[in-house]
Amino acid sequence: MNRESSSSIPHLGPLSQQASMDRFVRISPLMAIAPRVSVVVPALNEAENLPHVFATLPRWIHEVVLVDGNSTDDTVAVAKRLRPGLRVVRQRGSGKGDALAEGFAACTGEIIVMIDADGSTDGREIVRFVGALVAGADYAKGSRFLNGGGSDDITAGRRLGNFVLSSLVNLLFRTRYTDLCYGYNAFWAGHLDTLAPDCAGFEVETLMNIRAAKAGLRVHEIPSHERHRLHGTSNLRTFRDGWRVLRTIVSERLGRALPVAGSPAADRSPIADRGAA
């Protein structure tokens, strides 16, 4: 750098440097971000699981939005006690897809992360998803089947069904997804209209993954480890929900109208990049 160009750069004193960094939040020893991160947690009778779930959430997240599906236990009371400032949305409809849609609409952050309330998803992994987004991805989807991922909970039947359905989506939509039906995902809030989760049930992850591909969003798969549900019984039903996923795939392939994202070209070939952030 020559003397002239050097002298043209204003000197930032300690106060100026501090002011310029005020909007950044440190999320790891090597990374600080400006976007606010909202975490959406759909819950139905998960009072026993929430202490563990909330304990794994990073301190630097902007907000937690709990969507209560008309629980009959102390889910809301426990959640409020554990996390002051918690935002609670009382679900008007039913089903996981409906709960997520209501939670997404209530978020105020620029990045939205969706996790489960049963203890199967680890909040400590959120940094991986956020890291992928700030590095250039539009949509970060968890995968139990990448190196570094895994599952303590998936049965042989569900594993086979997921493989078959993932393969079908990869064939029909030119993707390379390794895990279609996993509920740990994150995305920029600006893409919410494109992802448009307008379904009621567990097919919501499939719907969002397909719509991300159809819109040409930059998708990055993140290795994630699924753990056993801690307490209670899952509402997932393998054959019933597998059929709903298949119907969703067929419906999207037949050309349901899709909102157009603001930045990515709609005709860009969707390829899922593999690897951790």
C-alpha cells in the first residue's frame, strides 16, 4: 500500500471500533454475526423435555418462539420459567406443519431455526446451521446420514422409507439430498414466502426441502445427530405420515404454484452442497 492510499483511510479509535462492533454477536471463537437468530420450537405436552432442550440453546440467539399445540400439561408454564422473554404462540390449528407456519410468522430474526421439543435435536448444533447461512447458503438442512451425523432413534422401517422417498425427490427435482424427513433446518427469513409451509403434518420438512430446490435456493446439508425422545410418546406414524410425504412429493412435482424468492433465480439448477459449515 502506498503512502497516499494509506493516509486516505480514516483511523478508527477505540470508541469507533467498539461502535462498529456493537451489532455483532459472537457465536464461536472464530465467528461473530450481525443477523438475529430466531428459534422456533413446536410443542405439545413437552413439559418434561423442555428443561433439557432449552439448556442446549446457545445464549447468543435473539429469541425463542414456542408454539404450543394446546398442551394439557405445564408446557407453557415450564417454558416461561426456564426462559424469561420467551415468545409463546398459541396454535390455532393442529399438526406440526401448522405449528411451524404460525411460529415462523411470529419470528423477528433474520435467520430462523426449527428444532424439536422432545430432546431429539441438540441446540448446540445451531452454530453449524447459522455458520452455513452466513457463509452463503440460503437454506441449511440437517442430515442424519452425512459423515458426522447419526440417529439413536430411527427404526429400520423409517430409515428405508426415508431412503426411498429421498431417492424419489432426488430423481424428480435434481437434488442430492441425503435426508428428506428430518426436522432440524434453518433458513433466511426472507425466503419464508418461497418455502411457504402450508401443510398440516409431519410432511412439512419434505415440502420445504422440495420448495427450496424448486426455487433454486442454495441448500447446504449439515451433519446432525438425532437422539432418543426423552419423555412421552411421539405422534409420528410411519405409514400414515409416509403416505402424506409421498402425496406431497407428487403434488409438488405436478406443479403447484410457487412464490418466487427475492434473490435466487427460479430456473437455477438446485444442487445440495454436502458438508458441515
